[in-house]
Amino acid sequence: MRFLHTMVRVADLDRALDFYVNTFGLQEVRRVDNEKGRFTLVFLAAPDDAGTARETQAPVIELTHNWDPESYSGGRNFGHLAYEVDDIYAFCAKLQAAGITINRPPRDGNMAFVKSPDGISIELLQKGPAKPPQEPWSSMENTGSW
């Protein structure tokens, strides 16, 4: 068994790509436009996984954009994604500088949560052992849900 992808439905593909690619740092590895089905699939990989994802088609996130407007509620667009990062404090600072709310700050030096423009929770996990607690993160409260 191997992990292939996680599918996330997005309401605005350009807005989602701006977040996942330009702000978050994922790379587009392939795209499918289906005229008959009226949808676009965009497959994204973490930079360290992009080569493998292009060859094996995994591990990726599949952004599904249905061309006809639709509202996604009740979990139809997913729960959360998880990514390991080299430096959780630096990564959260980068996201915060780009205007992204850190919903669950990395108070423990190990875990944080943010949300995509479509409300998908993204868990960030420190690669290797947790970093020592550090301000301003260690005294930051949660914001919203995560």
C-alpha cells in the first residue's frame, strides 16, 4: 500500500493556487482540464517530493475545481492536511508575513495549524525533535478553529 493523494475541493482555483503555490510553497506537478465533466484537477507536491510525484504521481494534493459554482459544507471539502517543515518558527513567520493567520501557533515548537482560503486546516509539524519554545509563539493564543 502507498499513499497517492488527498483531494481538496476549491471554490476559486486561482485563489487556491496563489495560496498553495505562491504562499505555501507547493509545486504544480500536473493538471487535467475535463471539458465534458466541467472540472479541473491540479496536482501539487511539496518541493522535496516534486520529483517523485512527477514520476510516480504521488504523494500529492489534488485540488478539484468544479467549473459550476457549488457550496462545500459539512466536510465535503475535507478535514486537514499535514506537512513536515524544516523550521516551524521560520515557516509560520513566513506565512504570517504573507497575511496568513496562524490558527494554532507552534507554542510547543512542534505543531501549528493554518487554514487555506477554502477553510482547509493544514497541520505543520517540525521535522525531527521539537524546537525549544520561543516567543512570540510560546505565548500566542489560538485564533479561530483549526
